[in-house]
Amino acid sequence: PRLRPLRRCLSLSSSSVPSPPPDRPIRWGIVSAGLISTDYARAVASTPGHEVGVVAARCPDRAGALAGLLGVHHCPKAYGGSDAYSALLSDPSVDVVYVGTVAEHHLDVARASLAAGKPTVVEKPLTVGLAGTVELAAAARRDGIFLMEGLWTRCFPAMAAVGELLRSGAIGRCAVVQADFGWSTRGAVPVPGHRVWHPESGGLVLDVGMYMAALGQVAFPGAAVERVQAMGRTRHGVDHTVGATVLYSGDGDGDGDGDGDGDGDGGEGRPGGMLQFYVTGEGDTEERVVFQGTHGRIVLDPPAHVPTSFRVLTSEGGARREDVHEFPLPADGGLSGWNYPGSAGFRYQIEEGGRCLREGRTECPRYTLDDSVQVAAVPEEILNQVHGRT
């Protein structure tokens, strides 16, 4: 079915929350002490100009353990127990909140954080549905409070460079994006105890399909989602292998001649295109992204959700050319034992969030709330089709 173009929930407003004083680090409050929150907190601790001020977890032992782990850099306060989240949100020393709970709790915790007037970064997905994402975006804009979905890939220098090359016409007009992301759920992922099997927030689409859905915005900035077609198989009640095609339509034919054939390489209007991807829990995939243009392609090397290198392949006069661009991960401050590969790259997102707070912004220009809303619409439509929902 055709998806109506998504417009701004509310007009942009200036921040109603004072920026952190420039003479001290930005102090983060970390909600939850799970694997992803632990990696994020460690990345905060190793990022100059930032520190973890407070950690909170429903389990006091886990809150204390995370605080102790960070003690080598800065010893944060630890709140534990049933009111731990509320205690963190009411703590005046917290400049910005990171929500790293399991996905089904993102909406409630982020809603409470915004109500407390706290700038907030929420681990992806922002919420598990389009309605919740629209609600949070509207609340943040209405009250002038910074809100950002933690789709960290959009903050990597490599991804920013890819976007710049696409806009410059380095490979002509981008027509198609192809991508994959899969990891094996067999053996090490207990049923039903692992988050991937949760009936409300589990499955591969919400887990890693979010990365895929955001690629269309990089290739076709400003284009609306016109149509989504998907098919897939489920396991234990959640989507497990899914293939999808997303059609993007711009506000012009993309070549500037007005004939609607879109056969040129630039000009007036924002051209659309097509995104094709699959996600699976059957095995570890290559996880490579190809941006195919009219005069070449950009290949984002694996693992594409932690992009550190890409290749630009073009041909001119029969001669093939390949340019390699490399962006090594930042230093990890001497930390080791990350729970997830590449987590030192959280530093890019932390720096971007800090820059926005210092400048008094209400959202991140690299990944806006409009972007979050559009990305949320794509997996929701995919899941509706895979599960046969009307």
C-alpha cells in the first residue's frame, strides 16, 4: 500500500533546557545496566568532555557493578531498585539521559525523561511502533527538549562521507541500494528468554532492520516513502527472515528536464529510488551495502552498521577506477572487553549529541526526528505484511 509522505509533527522550537556549562564535562545519566548500556557508558567515559554522572538499574547489584566498572574514569552515583529510573530523572546533576532498556520500555522511559525536562537519547528503535515514535517526537518539539534516536551508524564519519559523495554526484544519480544484515540465533539465543523472541519487540526487523530502513534516507535525502513490499518467515512467533523493497519518490524526476523519465544525473527536484534488503536470524551475513548509481557505485564494506571503510567504483572511457576511503574507529581510552564489536564507535554519537546540547539544539541535524518517524514507518509496514495484519 502507498504510504503518505510524512511531514513534521510540529514546527521546530528552540531548546527550553539550558545548555550544560562550557567549563565542565557533559554529565550523562545511564538508564539500565544491560550489555548495550554498559558499552555506551564505557564509551561516554572514554570521550573527552563527557562523563557518566549517574547510572540506574532495577537490580541494585547491576547498577553498582556498572558504577564500579566506570570508577577508573569517574565514580558515578548508582541508583537501584523499583524507583531507580525516577531517581535518575529527578537528579539535577544529569545533563542528558541515555535510555538503554529493552525496546518495549523505551516509550515509557523516554516519555518520563522528556516530562522531567531532560534531554534524551534513546537506543534504537526509539519505540517499537510508529505511533509511539510520533508521540515522542511531537512532545520533544512541543516542549523544546532535545531528543535523539540512537541509530549510531548515521553519526559515523564514513556514513557522512558517503552521503556527501552521493549528493555531489560522484556516481551519478543513485538508483538502487542493496543491503543485508543477519546473525545466527541458533544455539546461544535461548527460547523464549532472549529479547529477540519477545512478542512485542522481538524479531530481526526491529533488531537490525532499522539500520537497513535508514539507508534510503542516505541515498535519497528528502524523498518520501511511496511503497513497501515485504515477505518473510517467522519463528517462535516473531519475524526471523524477511526480504523487503522500499520505493522512494521525490518531488521531481531528478534530472531537471521535467519530462518525468528521471534519466539525468542531477538538476531540480529530489529524485527517488529503491532500497532492497534482507535480514535473517539463520546465519551471519556479509553485511555489505551497495549504493548503485548511473555512473558507478559506492560499496560500504562489512560490517556496514559500524562503517569504517568504503570504496567508490567508477568507469570513464573504458577505464575502471576504485578509490578506497578509510575511517578507523576512535581510540577506546584503554578500555577492552566490549560486549559488542565496534562499540568504541558510540563516541561519534556521543560527540554529536554533546555538540547539539552545547548549541542549544532540540534535535540532531544528522538524524532528525523526521528521519526517526520515517524509519519507524518502514518496519511497521513490513511487520504488518509479514504477520498479515490489516
